Amino acid sequence: MKKDFLYSEIAGNIAEKIRTGVLKAGERLPSVRVLSKEHGISINTVKRIFLELETRSLVQSKPQSGYFVSPLNYLKLPLPEASQPLPVANHKEPNELISGIYSTIGRNDLTLFSIGVPSGNLLPLAKLKKEIVLAARELKEGGTEYELLQGNVKLRRMTAARSLTWGGNLKESDLITTNGCMNALALCLMAITKPGDTIALESPGYPGILQLAVSLGLRVLEVATHPVSGIDIDALKKLLPKINVCLLVPNFNTPLGYCMPDESKKEVVALLEKYNIPLIEDDTYGDLHFGPERPKCCKSFDKAGNVLWCGSVSKTLAPGYRVGWVAPGRYKDQILKLKFVHALSATTIIHEAVGNFLMTGRYENHLRHLRKTLQENYQRYALAIAEHFPDGTKISRPRGGLALWVEFPKGTDTTELYNHALKKQISISPGRMFTLQNQFQNCMRLCIGLPWTDDLGLKLKQLGNIAKI
């Protein structure tokens, strides 16, 4: 076990240095013997490490010369521009576009770059089925009874235990289970806002959150973001006198995939607490980190119970199971009351099965494989984009998650691109979906949660060719 951990740690450290540019394209890596002696591991283990890095397209071997950092051409592509939303509340929803794209869910005849969930081929489906059968056998009355209002004890206990990895230090009594993360976010917004209140959201941001805010009668102020560091805190400060609540996705937000630095998270938490503005944190993607460590959350720095931390397994394990939770801090009573009115109970068997899955340790093993696959997919997508997309294309540098943001040269209309691509059985998410303002028309999001195949590579090439027309 210790050797496996050391193997993963060394491979992860080298990968991180390559990704961040510490080790540059073309540089020679230490020899097999040097690494073996330096870390006290066998030569075969070092060879396994290099083989692992080769499969991830990070290094390449040269006969009689050793291992070198691969020429990652996609890193030469520039980053997308920082967003500059207008400081006004606009509600220009692209309803027809969003409805059309989400109506393609389940279409086996399409390559769904547009739906931001991992493919079933990347999920432990057989093991999940066994857990459901086991839950039905073990639960009283076969799981047909309502569960506790606060939710499945096992699921809450395991979620609390896992919070130790990011400094959450939660207890099972701090958590309330929900029917997915969107249900958790909806309960939070209903608990602490009323129609006419103003909410600050990241721009670009998840369409579901934008639509939820509008459906509750909230005025939306979009906050500028940087594609690497996330929300512009100075821009947020200017909006503070106008807002009643803030909702952020600081860890690998969709569509940009950035991870806010810890110091920024800490500053935002302190800032909102000072002005008595609640912060709802959507941490759905936090477990999908490409680096060696899971990032902290805004909740990690919350001392006053002002952060309502929401999560789920919808992007990591089972999108259709609708298993989520919220640690609502000082708003716990309001959330429980609303859950009683709107749901009363989650799906007893499903929440028990997921709780069991987390308890066995299978979840962590699954996450390791999934994170590796997603990072490799990002690199393969990016290499295909560098080779086949129009000159001047820019891409994000996600540090985790399921999304890759592509910015085409000005003049490209990705809604038109979507319509043309759909005729070729390719579905994308145009950038206009991720805002309530007239911006991001030349951008799109691609989901990297599909299993990589030669055909998928051809679809990306085809998409690039369509964009050149």
C-alpha cells in the first residue's frame, strides 16, 4: 500500500510540474536509475511511473537518450479572455437554446460534448447495482419507509468524514441530505432570499443556477472572472452594496474549470461575513481535482456558519441517483423546514446504497481512476484543438472537473456552430448558455467526461473543420 502511494505521489508530482510549466517541453527528465536511488524505489517501479506519464501524453521516451517532457502544443494556445459582464441585472435567458440542448440527453446517435456529466462507461455501474440490492435487503421494510428528515445517517456520516480532507471538520449532524445538488441550492436560495432580492453569480456560470435564480424571482448580477484564478474580488466588492446573497462554484467551476486560490476563498468568506451576506458554495466538482490534493472549500474558512456548503455525487458517481447534501451552517433550521415542505424524504434505498459505497472505500478508488481519465481527456482534447481548430482559438486550463472552455476568434457564432454540428451528430454547449447577458457568443463548452476513442478524436477534428467554414 505504501509503495502504491509513493508511486502515485511521484507520478503526480512530475505531472504537476509539467502541467504548471516547471518542467518545460523538451527538457530531459532524471534517469530511471537516478529516480530509483533518489526515492528508494525499484527500477521497475520507476519504469511504471514513466509508462504512466507516457500514457497521459506528458513524457516521451527516446532510445538511448531517456525520457523527455512531451511538446505539449496545446499549452501554446492562449487563455480565454477574462470576462467583463455589465454591472446590471439582466434576465435575457436563452431558453430555446438551453431547452434544445438538454432535450438531447440520452440520444445515443449523438456525440454529446454538450452534457456535463461523466459517461456511464467511466462509472462503477456493476458495483452500484450490488449496493442497491444490499440496501434493499438490509433496510427496514426493504427501504419503502421514509428516512429521517435530516437524511440517511450513513451518507451524512461518510460525507462528514470525507470533509476532513479539505479542512471542513463537519459532523453528521451538520449535514442535511437532498435530491441532488440543484435541490440543495434551491433549498438554500428559498431559505435566505425573497423575490426581488439580488444574487451575485460567476460569469460565465452554470445555466442551471442562472435559471434557478431567475425562476425564484431574483435579480442576477454577474461577476467578472479570470480563467485561472476565478472570481474578480475587486469586482465583487463593488457589487456588495447591491446584493443579498452570493453563490459561487470555486472548485473547478463549469465552464472554465478554474480553482480559486485559498487566499481568495478566505478573503471572500471574510468579506461576505463582514457585510452579513450569505455565501452558497456549490462544491459538486471538488473531488475531480487533477492535482495530487483535493482543494479546500470556502467552507474551510467559515467560522460564523455563514457558508452554506452544497455537494453531491452527480458529477462523480451517479448523475441519475440524485444524491446530494448541504451543510447549511446557521441556516439549518430554515433548510430543514423547507425540506419537510418540499420533499420530506429522499429516495431511501438510493441514499443508503451510496452511503454504503462511500463507507467501503470503493469511492476513493473509483475517483482515482476517474480523475486520471478526465485529465488525460483534457490533454487529448486540447491537442486535437491545437491541431484542427481555427487559428486564434483559445482554451481554458482546467485544474479539475468536466469542462473545457473554448474561445474562437471574434466573429464566430457558436450557436450557428451548434446547429451545423448537430447535422453531423455532434452536440456542443454554446457560450451564450452560460450568461444572462449578450456575451460569449464566440465561446463554447465541451464536456471531457466521454471515454476517449479514435472516433471521438475524429469528431473533434470534424468540429474544428466546421468552425473554419
